[in-house]
Amino acid sequence: MVNVSESSPIDDKKARLKHLIQRLPNLPGVYKMLGKNGDILYVGKAKSLKSRVNSYFAKTIDHPKTRALVARIHDIETIITRSETEALLLEQNLIKEYRPPYNVLLRDDKSYLYVFISADKPYPRLAYGRGKGNHQKGRFFGPFPSAHAAKETLVLMQKMFQMRQCTNTFFNQRKRPCLEYQIKRCRAPCVGLVSAEEYAEDVNNTIRFLKGDSSDIHTTLIEKMEASAEELDFEKAVFYRDQLSMLREVQAKQAVYTVQGEADVIAIASQAGMTCVNVLTVRGGRVLGGKNYFPDVDSSESLADNLSAFITSFYFQVTDDLPAEIMLTHELPDQLAVSEALATHFGSKVVIKTNVREHRAEWLDLAKLNTNNALKTKLGDYLELHARFGALKDVLADVTDRTIDRVECFDISHTMGEATIGSCVVFDQGGSRRRDYRQYAIHDIVGGDDYAAMKQVLTRRYKKQPLPDLLLIDGGKGQLGIAKEVLTELGILGDTLLISVAKGEGRKAGLEVLHFIDHEPLDLPMDSKALHLLMHIRDEAHRFAITAHRKKRDKRRSSSVLEVIPGLGEKRRRDLLNHFGGMQQLLGASQQELSGVQGIGPVLAKTVYKVLHE
């Protein structure tokens, strides 16, 4: 063990940052580099938080500004988003809010891309640019999340509505139509080939498109795509399919920057005896950031009770700012009383909601995502893991005198016997060892026979691999018996401690029972760090198994899965696939995006999403 008292503060900081980076997820999001006093030095976005943040600490960095930034970094905070686009917009919000010294400070709105329709009469111009102040007067739409998407959108609108994009100087000098007219991208208003009334209709259609009212446009593209496919003109069909994809990208509403509202969005989650609360701050319709809290609560209490206790402490002791709305993942048992107490204390009315829709539901999903990631990161913390391994050693003192360092855990996942997968996850006192994780496709067994599946996985694993210090099985006495049988047949039964962890009364988390081969079962208390460690490892094995199982199942089912969904006839199936451009794109769609397809609606969208992802 390293003697902390002999290490320098610089070494401690490097070790802490290195460990922090190792726990970052490979997900899109925003990272904040913090100084020694907690001040924000730099805000950045990333497609993969782990890869991007890790790049700052590479030995090959030569830029003096980056080296100076890295030297001042004392801590790193992250906010996960669901897409790179959301990360981009959230990054801009945070930069404008905090103006970090190592970011290039952008004045006003020059970093945002807008599309505008000029105020020229009777033939307005359609164009785009960064910032509103640099352009002529007119109607602005945006900001757009992607310059590429905005440019492609202009081309699409030019083809459909044929508005002019030329400058006023060029427009006033024309004596005959230009090339844009010849390729049918402009109706040549410069030489009077279109009336002011007809041109005004094109302008109105363009405005409708930019405001999101484009159902007729969408229908037209689908008709053209299907007609091209029927005529075997597949190149043109692909072109229209790509236009549909582009149309969805431009119209997509981003949860971090589209609406008005002031709210605190609060999510709570608990795992392996640890509770996390994420408070996401929304002001002026923009997500300004969030903070994770790990309150010391009674794990035997419900999440709703713990959330109620946190909220009263947070608003009465921590913050002086009460928004108009508070959105929660769980309804409070004393919600009315909490709302009245807050209104009395702050002198302003507040609405507490749990059932929310549209962009508010997206905010709540964002808070849940960050809560779960914070829990995962915290559970992987070195000091916490070390304490839990120590507690496990004490608990097992009467069972074995062996040192418990390496733990391997197995789980089986399937859907009514379909696409059975076995998983093996590996932990030691440094945390999870993902390079040693393994997944096993199960063959030649009766569907749904978990015992046969477990026997096959353990046999395949330990015919070639050495045993760990502790072999953990997710299951009861039956699964334990299968593991004992396999190790006996292989002649290695005495080389490891074999434990199965079974759900207790009511299959509730925290009531697990440990079963042994030659020892009475152990029923550990809910606050036991040893139990929390085993639950964490067991849950990771379950996650790893079910992820692989769903991937295999979905690949096997492919598009045929749509045929078994009630209420989804041939026409609606075709509309879904046409809207998203294929099965792969459909699998990546959110429930809200599914409900936006003509003829689907929220109820059917929920059913489709559930079938595709569960």
C-alpha cells in the first residue's frame, strides 16, 4: 500500500485525476476543468468523455495554452448528454454563463448559426450566417446545431421552394436568368419570371418548414422515394432517403436549448447501498448544468422518502434560489406539505411535478442519466472499493482464511429461452477489469434451462482459465449446486471460495442471502459494505449479460419484430421504415421520435419502443 503521508501533493493530484479519468464513460457530454478553488477553467464538449478528457494528459501536447491549463486542473466534472449535438449546445450555454478563462470568449451570439429570410420586398432572400448582428434585417431561425445541417437544409429548401439566395447587388444587376434558374433552384424573380404572389407562397412554405410545420414536405419525399424505388432508380431513392434523414436532423428539438422555462430537475437513484441525487438547473429554457449529491440516508427507506428529506435540506439549507417548477423522478409522500413550506419560506409559488411530457420529460431523462453515471463512478472509487473488500474479508472470516482479491461473477440472460447469453465480469481491489470480461453464446440446450446454460459457461471458462479467489454465482442453491458439480468434474473444487447470491424475501434489493457449499447461509444487514460490494458485482454481471442478449436478440429478429406488434399493420410498418430510412435507424430512435411519425401516436410509439428495446 502507498504511504499517503510520504507522497507529494502533485503526485496525489496526478493519481486522483488518473483514477477519475479511468472512471469516465464513453458517452457524449460536457466536461468542466476546475481549479484549486473550484473555479471553472475550461468547458468543452466530447463525443466520448473518456477519450477526450484523457487526451489532455497525453505526453505529446505541445501547445503552451493547453499545458498551462492542465497544470492548473485540480478536478474535473462531467455532464452526460444523449447526443453530441446536445453536448455542443450545452457547452455554449455554460461558456456564456461562466466565461471560463481558457475558453475563447465569444461575444453575443456569433458562435451560433442562423438561417434568415430578409425583409426585402417583394422578393426576400434566403441565406444563413453566424450571429444576427452581421446581417440585414429580416426573420431569423435558429440557432442550428450543425453548420453542415443548415447548409444542406438551404439546398433542400432551394430545390423545393426555389427562393433566391443571391445578394441584393447581384439580384439588381441581372438581365437574364442565372444558372440557378437553369438547374431549377430559383424561379428567376430578378427578371420577372415569377409573380410576387407566387413568390410569397414560396416564402410562406419556407417559413413553415423552418418552424417545423413540414408534414406535407415529408409526405412528398416519401412518395418520391417509393416511386423511384418502384422504377428501380435506386440511386435517386437513396438520395430522397438521405433528404429524409437530413430533414429529421434539422427539425429535431434539442432538450438543452429550445424552450422557455425555469426549473430544477431532480433525479434520485440507489444502487448497492449508495444513493445519489442529481440536481439539473434549467433557466430560460436552457440547461445550465447539474450537480451530484451523495446524501447519507437510510437505505431501508424508500427512494421517495429519501428524496423528500433531500429536497427540504437542499432548499432550506443550500440554495437561495427557488424556480417556478421542480421536476422529480418520484412523487413525494408529503408533496403538498413540501410545496406549501417552500412557498412560505421563499415567498413565491412553486409547482412540483412528477408526470411530465415533451421537453420536460427530456430534462428528467437527462437528470436520470447523470445520476446513474455518477453512481457508477462513485461505486468504482478506489477508497470505497478498498473499504468494501475489507468488509467482505471480515464477513467471510469464519468461512475461509484466504485473501479475497480477484472476484469473478456469472449470470445468464435470455427472453423466454431466446438468444441465451452467459456473462462473466471480473473485479479486484482496483475495480472492474473490463478487459477480462467475457460473453458466452449458449448453444445446444433446451431454451430457458438456466442450469444447463450455467454449466456450459462455467465448463468453457475454467477448462482454460485459472480460478479466482472468489467465484460468485447469481442465483440460489440450484445454481450453486451446478457450479459445485462443474468444478468437481474439472477437479478444481477446492481452489476457490464458491458463493451464490440469491434474492431474499419479495426479491427486494438489499435482502440478498449468501449461500455456501459447506457453511450456513449468511443474511447480511442492508447497510453492510460487504453486501454492497457483492450486489454491485452481481448487478454488473446482469447488465453485461442483458446488454449482449438484447443485441443478439435484436439482430436475430431484425425487421420481422415489427410484424408481431399489435396495431402495427403493413402500412404503418412501411411508414416507420421509410421515415427513419431503415431498421438500424429505427432501433436508434427515441419514443418521442417514434410518436412523430404520421399514424403512430404516443400510445403505439410506447409499445413499439418497448418491443424494440426490452
